[in-house]
Amino acid sequence: MPIKFIDGLPIAEKRVFIRVDFNVALDETGQISDDTRIRAVLPTIRYALEQKAKVILASHLGRPKGQVNPKYTMKPVGKRLAELLDVDVILPEDCVGDAVKKLTADMQTGQIMLLENLRFHKEEEANDEVFSKRLASIADVYINDAFGTAHRAHASTVGMVPFVAVRGAGFLMRSEIQYLSKILSAPEKPFVAILGGAKVSDKIGVIENLLSRVDSLLIGGGMAYTFLKAKGIEVGKSLVEEEKIHTARKILDRAETKNIPILLPLDHIIALEASAQAKPSTTQGASIPQDLMGLDIGPKTQARYIQEIANSKTIFWNGPMGVFEIGAFAQGTMALAKAIAQTNAVSVIGGGDSVAAVNKAGVADKITHISTGGGASLEFVEGKELPGIKVLEC
């Protein structure tokens, strides 16, 4: 069933509850260090304000574990939102209750309110029906524009939706669905997927779903060492999921049967440990000495992967190629980010480290679509039904 979007719904003079993802990064002083998630939803908010809606925004922030914790108040977010929109933002003390009901009842068209942290109530993550109805009672229209939480069946993403008469999604959600659906159903060929990160276990479902769609799969990061060990290659003290070696071998066999090349590192940047003080060196081949660990892909691997990227028409990338947080082991990730930016391919990137890489490389504006939901985008590409999207279907 199709989903309706905000620009196809009657929202003028209505109380429009927009579930956003304002789970932003905060520094030690409690100030916002990255407002990307706020900026991402501004088009939806601006549209609602232009349509003379009464805009009620709701989000979680951090992990307060169902308790009121001033460290995770939405007030810094409200302040930044007011600056970006150049409007006053109403900030109630809670997200439910009589005071909130009164404030929302008194709202004027074109006003905007940001509710206090949803996760100050344990009922949010529990998808409690009573709490869901309390949230729904202040809304005439429900809009979900928080793709990053669409894989969670919480009160604000699923529970409250049936109790609001009109429902739909925002522009950010539309963009996420369109681009992620495109790479699954109609990718322009050749389609290259790049997967990194620490664990094979996090990506098994994704790999299995992509193997029937991609023309090649490039693997890096910690998960590469499990695959290399499955092929009988010595990986030293590198991160290996021993219990997933058999699974990795099965994936390699399946890919070979389907004639889909899985590219693994040809060389590595290695060291005794993953630290800023470590002295990196480069292997000549794929094997790693017993007392050392692989911490990034080497120059031969970079060149091979970049060649594959350059010939592609569609790219999906999730996960770094090495211990990206440490400069000496970030070169592989950075090189791939720049290579992707130089192509004319449709490029879709998801996952915090991959997104950080394109931002750090200064090429974010050259990427077709940067997903705002790491876990959600992985589950979508894995072929799973996301409850926060399913519930919006009319």
C-alpha cells in the first residue's frame, strides 16, 4: 500500500505532530557538536509552517532510560532550531500531560513547539498503548520524518499512529525510501556495494540480500579478516569472529556460484595495536604476521577498490575500511570517499563512520544520498520491513 507524504495531505490550521530524529551529538558542555540531523528535517518543518500548520515536533535524545535527566533535555536542540528557522520555538517541560495539552490547544497557525525528550518516559520504548494515546491526543495529523528510528516499534513511531486520523511521511523519509528502494529494485548497472565495519554478524543479512543484486562486493574493515581467515589466509592478531568463519565461507561459495566477485584486501596497514602511538607498516600481500593486526586496507587494495568504484553506475557504502578514528588507519576510508565523489554514479551512503568520512573528506555534496539512519538503512537494504514505515501505509 502506498504512503502519503506531507505535501499531499491537508495540514493547514491543523496540529501536525512530526516525529523527527534530533538525537544529535553533544559535547562535554551539553552543546550541540553536529546539527546535521536538525538541518536534514528543515525542509519538512518549513513546508508545514508555510502551510499555516501548528507544528509539534517530537524526538528522543540520548539514552535517559525512562528517567528525567537534564543532561538529555531537548532545550539545546530547541535553541539551535530557533536559530536555523529564525522563529520562536515553544519548549514545554514534558511531552505529555495537561500542560502540554493546554499549550497545543492554544497554538496559533505558523507556531512551532518542540516537546521534551520522549525517552524521559519508559513507556516510549515500551510502545505503551496508554502513552501512545496521550501523544496522539495532541495531534490532528501525524508525520514521520525520522528515518533513523523507523526500525524501532516505539510509541512515537508506531503506537500512536492508529489513533491519529491523518498520517504520512515527511520529505526526508521520502528521500530515504526512494533512494534505498532504487538500489534494491532498479539499480543502474554496474552496481557495487562496499561493506566495512567491525563485524560480519552485523552485515550477514545485508550481504545475502545484496548478492542477488550487485555486480561486485568490496569488503574492508574488521569484517574482512573473518573472510580472509575463511579462505585460509593468516590474519595475525586481527579482529576475527571465529563463530562466523563457517558463515563467511558459505557466503564466498554462494557468491562464486552466482559469479559475483567478492573483493577482499590484497594488502594491509598493520601495527601491534590500534592506537595513535602505534607504528604502522604495510604488508606486501594478504597475509598478516602472527604478532600484528590489520587496521586498514593497504595501497594495492585501495587501487583495486577505486578501479571497481570508477567503473560503477550505482554504489552503496556502509562501514569504514579501517580504524577510522585514528589518522594513521583512516587513509583507506578517506580514499574510497574521494573516489566515490569523483564518479557519476548514484551513490548512497549509510552508517555513522561512512558519513563522517565523506564529511571529513569534504565531499558530502558530491554524494547522491547520505542516509540519516545507520541501523535503519541496513535493515532496509537487508529487505526487512521497518515498522515505522509499515504503519504509515494507507
